[in-house]
Amino acid sequence: MNKKVLIFYISKLSGHFHAARAIEKGLFELDKNIQVEMINTPEYTNPILGKIIISAYHEVIKKKPEFWGNIYDNPEVMKKTEKARKTLHKFNMSKMKKLLDGFSPDIIFCTQAFPCGMVADYKRVSGKELMLVGVLTDYAPHSYWLYDEVDLYITPSEETSEMLAKKGVAAEKIRTYGIPVDPKFTKSQPADILKKQMGISKDHPVVLIMGGNQGLGSIEAAVESILNDDEHFYQLVVITGSNKKLYTKLQKIEDKKTSGSLKVLPFVDNIDEIMDIADVIITKPGGMTVAEALVKNLPMIIMKPIPGHERMNADYLVMHGAAVEVEDETKLHEKLDDLFDKGKKLNQMREQAKKIARPASTLDIARLAFIK
């Protein structure tokens, strides 16, 4: 009988979704006949409330990131919201029962803490034996993940595993496999061929700039800073994701640029190829972007991390020498000049990225579905 797998995530505009999709692809690489259901949790359980909550989260991240930093993994906030979370889980119990009883999965992966808690509560109340795996997509494990009913936790790094253990999770429940990335990131094509296909010169450095799925961060100021550098010629490739306003603004800058070149792209599905041609990436340190860049051994310049999970991701990368951080986006060109004028530093960052990358993460996680 074919294995049956459920994968829970929240919001398609998130790294949680990309991690879930990576696991799905990993499962199909191991067994083309496996049955997999991907569940957008808020959309399934509370479509209207889910949209409100996710929309509110995005607004907070955009306009009041410091507020998010204050409530992230805050014990007082956790205590005050515990009753509401339990009520919501109870309210969703009938839908969860219908899904789990109807599909009868052999294993459940959750790439976000909210659905993980919901399934854990269902296990506790129903007494059913379900293999539940929490897949962390950031380097800091917050306490909303913690449930006795979770059978395994997948962490990005040894440091994350140690933090999880300090929070009381038994060592035998922790696997340091890494953040799951699409298997295509583990494959590369010659940069010269890709550059020719994309209309990129091989004679000047290529700088990739991203702000996650929503194109967040001070990308416009960063682009202007670099293009106004008359002493260096950089080829900028900027991916704006779903941010249409940013896309329009950058196209206007492209028409007025004073130095360098600028290629502005909306949401694309070949970021792996663009990373292959890039010499460095300037980005917010979202967990998925970080994991993908590490697999590509791509040096990172971190810009404007969101307080909380991104702040901790940035600290991890800088500590390991795979990234540098720039606080003032108007000074980005100075950091770039320094890195390219002293090429040794860039090579060191590539080597450090290679050391902490976990290219086997997706298949390691997917193999858990086949353990008898």
C-alpha cells in the first residue's frame, strides 16, 4: 500500500509554503506513487479569520516590525494567548478530525507552529497514534512549537537543536537536517551559459537583491545607492515578488540609472538559476532565502532583518561568516566595493556558506515517511 502524507503550512506568500512544497517534491523523488496532500491550514479551518490574521501579520511586519520583535517568543504573550489558542484549537477539532480520519496519513509534516499545535491537540484529545513532525524554517525555535505530542522536530542547525533541547525537548526527538529547499537548488548549470540566456554580461559582478515573496525592506534605497556608485559597475538583478508598487518604482529607476545595469523581475520560478549567476545576494534573512543561498554557497549581505526570527537568522549567518550586515542601506555600495575590491573576503564567505549549508535536507526529511 502506498504511503500517505499530510503537509500543513500557512499562506502561499510565505517560506512555510515553500518548505512544504520542497518536502512534497522530495517525497515524489523518493516514490512517485506516494499520496501527498498539502493543506493551507487557515484556508481549510477558518478561511475568513485566517485571511484577517495573515493580513494583520503582514501589516505588522511592514509597518511595525519592532512590535513583532517584542511579542516574538515572549513568555507573557504566550501565557495571555494560551486560552485563545486552546479555544481556537477546540473550535477546529471537528474539521481536523474529518481530515485526519478521512485521509489516515502515515505521517504529518508541519512547517509552521500553528498547525503543528492543532494536530498535537487533536492527538492528545483523540488518543490516536499519528506520526507528527515539526519542521522549523528559522534558526531560532520559539516556544509555540512545544507540544509533547510532536514526535520529531527538524532543525536547521546544531545551535537550533541545542536551543530546543534547553526548552525541554528530549534529544531523541530532534533531528538536525536543515531547512527543506526545492531539490532543484542542489543542481547547477554553468554560469556563463545562464548569463548568456538572461542577457547578463560575464565581465561585471552580478548582485541579486531580494526581499522575500512580498519584496519587503529598503530595496529602492539599496538600488539607488549601488547605481549611484560611479567607480564600480554592478549588474543588479532585483526580484520584487508580489510587490507591484516596488516593481513599478524600480522600472522608473532603471530608466534614469547613472551607473551599472538593472534588471527588475516580478515573482519568478527560476531563483535557483539566478543564484547560480550571482556573485552576492542582498536580502532580508528569511529562513527559506537563507537556506537556498547557503545551498548555492552564495555570500549574503543582510539588510533590515525583522526583529525576532530574522534577527536571529542574521546573527547566525554573521557569526558563521557566511554573511555581513549593513544597517544603513544608503551605504550598501561601500560594503559591495569593499567585498569586490578585496576578493578574498567573498571567497571566505562562500566557503563558510558551504560549511553550514545542508543540501541533503529535503530528502533527509522526506525519508522519514518511509520509516517502518
